Amino acid sequence: MTMQRRKFLFVLTLTALMIVGFLATSLTSYFVARDSLSRNISEQMLPLTSDNIYSEIQRDLLRPILISSLMASDTFVQDWSSSGEVDAERIRLYLREIQQEYGTITAFFVSDRTHSYYHPDGIIKTVDADNPDDAWYFRVRDMREPYEINVDTDTADRTRLSIFINYRVLDSDGNYLGVTGVGLSVSAVTRLIDSYQERYGRQIYFVDREGRVALNQASNAVAQRLQERPGMEVIATQILTTPSASLSYVRSDGQTVYVNSRLVPEFNWYLMVEENDGAAEERIETTLLINIALSLAIMALVLLIAHFTLKSYQGRLEQMATTDSLTGAANRHVFDTIFDQVLRSARRRNKQVALISIDIDHFKDVNDTFGHQAGDLVIRFVADVIRTHSREADTLCRWGGEEFLLLLGDCTSDEAAERAEVIRKAVKKQSVNFGREDIRVTLSCGVAQYRSGEELFTLIARVDSALYRAKNEGRDRVIVAA
């Protein structure tokens, strides 16, 4: 099996393992999330949202309650009422100032002595126990708590539904003097619902104790009664008979809707928070897609790193397999392939190919005298000289211990002999420094030109024969094969 095929199979296996691993992890997380979705929504997410909204409602009502408390304990209101309510203009201006100062839609005081309803516009009516619209006042008069929050139509504007803070006014001796307070527009609470719904991404509205929708987001078309909503009619009674509940029902389109209800005693309304599993599942699916996208990005990065690592590793292996580690020249294992390539190129261009065999004279004496480390240094020196005086297209091969082959394309035997002579003279002229020693060596060279149809081993045999003649004739010379 070739190195390239092994690399392909390795990358393919790594890719398959990562795809299976990432998909298994992402899909397992997805199905676990889906399985726990119902419990999460009904037992954690919706109750937590309901608690947060209830806390914010109490916080938002705290300011008008504080204003009403200050009004009820104001000595001006107490003294003015106790002294016979002389000059109604004084209380009217006081209420007008409260309304403008705190931005309420109304401020009022109802006297228990005269039953007059004082307003920033003046006395607008006299409360009557027989009038159902005035029942709130007599209820507050008889209660023990210092105040109540009441949702009712505004006495000054019967078309407007308002939230009133009704605060009991007592003199310094604890005698009941009347009721004072401020009113908030229901639209202000509706705006709060809008902000809650936008922030929490769930349907939020209020229903009264009869199941009628009292307040909801302005753009939300909720049925007017819980009992009229498809699917919810089966749980409406349970919602309206318990202070809080976490339930679910199935809509007509088949989607499951999770509901959390909570009684808000200040309004005597139920706070309703809903979420359908479609929205939640969409978030889970979005998370799955994000996980898969991240996994693909990580996988691409890993494969990219693996590719360059394998490429580098493969390059080093190929270099180790084809290159002599001492000299950096080609080794004899790859020489056949290089020779075939050079020969095909020469045939296409009708050129000659020559081969030079180079051997270091008396190399054994160098090893015996100076040691193998010096011998390695001499071999590297000779290889460097050969490369220096060769063409870039020529191929240097370390054929044996101290023997080299230099393959020259587009070259005749005469040209190769001249090249070998240049190399021989360059080596003879220089010395190798080894410690305090200067080692000098010479070269014997054999040269042969490729003959048409000749096998490589025959060419090598002829060039070796020329090299042996150079050795026998006294070394340090170049001989051309016949």
C-alpha cells in the first residue's frame, strides 16, 4: 500500500471518527434536553419567571404605596380634616401638587365626616353607602389593614380603568378621618407587561378570580375567559381554585403549552405565564445546529492540522528513505527512479546522459589514522565540493561508504570528464580541518556515457571499470570508459 493511500485512509478514518463522535455528543445532548424540556419549563423556568415578575410588580407598586402613606400621615391632611374641612381650595391645591409632583393620574381624599370626594379638580361627588360604585370606600373604612390596592373605574372618568392605592387616614388619637391615595393608569401596568414579555420571551397576562382576562399585552389577542381558550378549559377550574399551579394543556394545533399561575393578592388577580414547547424546542434545535456548526469547524481545524502534520511527517519519511543522512545526497535506493526520469527526459530532447563514479583515495587510512569522526567529516567535505562544482540539474548519489555517483543529463562523456577533472582538482587543492590536523585527500574518477538500450547495471559496471583503472594507474585521476 502506497504512502499516499495510507494517508488518505488515515484522514478518512479520522474524519469518520470525529463525525460519529461529534454527532453522538450533539444528538445525545439534544435528546436529553428534549426529554427534560417539560420538567424544566413547568418546574423551573416558568415559576422563576413568575417569581421575577411578581417581585417587579411589588417593586413598581411600592412607590405609589409610599406616596399614599405619606399623604395619610401628612399633618396638613389630618389637621385640615379635623378642623372642619374649611376652604376646600386648600385640599384641592394639595392634591393637584401631589398629582403633578409624582406623575400620578389622580390623587384624592374622601372625608368620613362629609363623605365628600376631593379631587385635584375639586369636589366631584359625595360617596353613598347605597351606591355600588362607592362600596370600595365603606369597605376600606371597615378594614383593619392600613391600605388596599384596588382596580376600579376612575370616579372622575368612568371610561378609565385605574389602579388605586386606598390608604386610611387617622388623627393623632387614632380616630378615622377618611381615605386618601393616588391612582395609576392600567396602561402603565400594561406597558410593564409588554416589557416583561419582551424580556422573558413568554406570554404574560392577568386574569381575575372569575377567569376573565383583566390585563394583557396590548398586541396580544387572548380570549376573554380562560374557559373559552381551546385546550385550557380543562384546567381553568384548577387554576382559579388554587393560589399557584404549574400545568399544561394541548392546543388545537397539537402544541403543548405550559402554564404557571400565581395569585397576586394586591390585585386579587392571577398572574399567568405561558410558554409553548415549540418555542423551547426551537431554542434547543438552534443550540443543536450551533453545536454541529462548532463541531464541523473544530473538525475542519483538526483535519487541517492533521493534513499539515502528516505532510510534514511524510516529507521527513520520504527524505529519510531517499536521502543519505550524512551528506544529504540521494541514496542508492532511489537512484534507479532518478536515472529513469533523467533518461526519459534526455530521450525526449535527443540528448546524452553521462555518469561519473567518484571514490576517495586511501580513505581507510583516514579512518585508521584520525578515526571515523574525521572520516565522516571528509565524506561530507567531498560531497559539498562535488555539489559546488555540479549543475543544479545533476544528481549526486552516495553509492557506498566513500564512493559517489554523479548523474548528468544533457551531457557527453567528454563534458563529464571535464566536470570530473574540475571536481578532482578542487578536492586536491583544499584540506579538511580536524582539530589541529589538516587532512588532505584525492579522488579517483571513472566516466561513462549511456549507450542506447543499455541497462543501468551495465552502465554502472562500465563506469566502475573505468574507476578501477584510475585506481590501478596510480589514483588521483579521471579515466573515461571505452
